[in-house]
Amino acid sequence: MMGKIFSRPLIGSVLAMILGLGTGCSHWIELAVPTDAAPPTSATVATDARVPLLLETIRVTHNGSSIAPPTILERQVLGVIEATHLFSQHYQSGYSQPTADQARVTMRLSIDNLVEPHAGQAAWRGFVIGASMFTLAPFISLNYDYGAEMSLEMERWDGQIKQYTATSNGSAHYNLFGASPDVIEQLKGQVTEACLSSLLNQVIQDSIFYLTSSEQPRGNPIRTVSVGVRHSSPRAIPMSQPIADSSPR
Amino acid sequence: MLVYIFLITLMAALTSPIYAAEPTPKITVGTQEVGLSVGYLLPHRLTQDHTTKQEGIVFMPSWMMTLSDPIGNSWYRGQVSLGAEMVYIQFQEPFVTHGVGFTPKIKYTFAALDRIRPYAEFAGGPFWTDLTGKIPEESGQFNFVLSAGFGVSYFLTDQAALNIGYRFQHISNGGTQYPNIGLNASLPYGGFSFFY
């Protein structure tokens, strides 16, 4: 009898705690679908027609203020470019360079990051959560918006220049106990990758422009490579799920 | 025992290497802070009805979560963090008694200076003590504790900081029992925090 009397409130309390902690620790990321997003493009190009790429500059601004480009961003940019297979080799300014007489494409990338941490909202909601002795923590979410505007200048070996632009933005939503610097880093990484993918998709559409020759010499065996962008689909990330586990393959 | 743990941890923090690679500790949204502060309560008898000179050592373990990136671009540039704190008071005067409370806490940390970061804080929550049944100002054992104050953190490393500060503390029962004159005190304290 006593067991029955105590078991219901006990079970109810345990369930409420599990539900509260579960939802209080949640976070999710939403990427906005770009209105000008083109469908993924791929092409097949001759291997020998490809030229090296020199990543000359990456300029980064953070809410309008210039900042030094983080090393991880440089690696991410180079990684996404390499994954397209459009260029034969990849060089970065300041490291080993292609020879002067070698045909090459020079890339200049400008990234404007727009950050809106909703600090005032976070302070107010934090006060409300604290005043409720954290009982409202599972029901009040905090927000962090991040956007990127990229403009890319591609200069061919003969001086011809093409320019491309792309934008991407997303939001991280998290409950108090789900807040973590990793959530913000995941948001930034996804927005940057979506923007880079959109940008390079445009470059792939012009892939012929960056080849030394659109025709292969007759009589030689033609070796080709498929070029394209690994597209990450903008979507909401399930709660508390590591990004690496949910990335498209 | 707690004092020994505090001293050992404090010495460990003081002898930690200071990394010069990062000029400033990078505290971002979601950075968590755990800390322990120790202070001593000094009474304020604000009216003629206040007669008790309560004194005692105070232990305050705390946890906080940074809710915002730095706000503003001037001297007031800073960050908001929210968390909770346990308060344990061992009253030495007028009787050896105890008090324990749990308080949500909100803090604004000025981030304009690199390793030296002043802050303002406010905390409030329920507080139980067996002192209040033995003094004329308060009657019940269930009370509330409110504290507001300021302090400064000095970052020894990017993840460890020493804190010193001052709080004004008020204990009363919110009118749930009478008398309810309240107890007021100054609380100078020192401690350390780890950020992760």
C-alpha cells in the first residue's frame, strides 16, 4: 500500500526530471535555404587540361571589422576546392608556388561574416530562467544567428577575371543546459560550407573557362575526372546530434 | 576540510603555467564556469531594531553558463552569464549555527580589459538557517537570501581565474512569518573559477 502511494509521485517526478533535463539540454541548427541556390552541377573534364590553383588571399570581416582569417577556415576553403577536382594542384600564398611560366588560376576570396548573438534577448531570457529557479530552462530557447556573404574573384593565366557571389545564413537554437561553444562552431562551419558549396557550384558551371584546352589531342588516351561540389543540404539538425554523424555522404 | 581543499586547489591554480600564445582568454557563448569562493560575513545593523551582530564564514560553490558574446565596443563591453550557487554559512556569532541556500545567479562581466575582468552580479533564492529562530529579527527557519555585488577576476590562464569581490547580503523570510526585520551584512570574498 505504502509502495503504491509513493510510487506515483516518485515515478512522475523522475519522468518530469528526465523530460526536463532532456529538453533542457537540447540544441538544433537551422540553415536557411538560399533563394538563389542552383542545383548541384557536375562535369567531366580532361585530366591533362586542368591547371594549378593559387589561393592568393582570403579577406575576412566580422560584422564589418576586418579580422585575420583563422587557419581552420583556410583549411576548410582549400579542402572544399580540392574536393571539386577541378584543378590539378592547389597552392596557397605564402607556401610553395607554381612556377612563373606555368598556367594557373589565381583565386581571391572575400568573406563577410554577420553575427547576431541576440545578447540582449539572452540576458533577459536568462534572467527569467534564473528567476524561475531553472524550471523554465526546458521551455525557453536561446538563439544565435550567423550569416556569410562570400565573393570570389578567379583570374585566369591570361588575365581574364570572373567573379562569383554567394550568401548563406543559419541559426542555432539551444536551451540553457544545451549551450556549448561547439554548437556555435557547428553553426559557423555549416554556414561556411553551404556558402562555399554554392560559390564553387557556380565555378563548376564555368569549368571549361578554367581548363587550358577544351579538346583532347587525338591519338592520346583521354583521361578524365569528374568535377563537382560536395553539397550539404540545408536542413535542421536533430537535437543534440553531432554534426559529423549527420553529414551527407 | 573544505579550507584545505580550497587552499590546495588555489595553490594548484597559482602554480599553473601562464600561456602566452593567446593574449586574452576567449570566453564565448556556452562557456561554462565552475568556481568556489570563500568569504566572511560582517553585520550591518541598519535600524535600531537590528541588534544581532551575525558573523561567520561563507562558502559559495557555483556554476555559470555564458549566454552572450561580448556586447558593445566601449568600456562597458561585456558578457552575460547565468548560473546557480550554493551558499553555506557557518555563523560564529551570536551563536554557532548554520545556514544553507540555493540561488540562481546572473553576472555581467566587463571584457574590455584583457586578463582583468571586473563584474557585477546578483543572486537570490531560498535559504534555510537555524540562526533565525534564536534572534529577535527573524522567526522562521525558512528564509530567502538576496545578494548583489561586484568583483574582479584575474585570469591566470585562459581557463583559470582568481576572483575577489564584495557583496551586500540580505536575509529575510518574505513576510511568511513575523517578526521579519531581516539581516543585512557585507560579504567580502575571494575564490577561483575554472572555465571550460
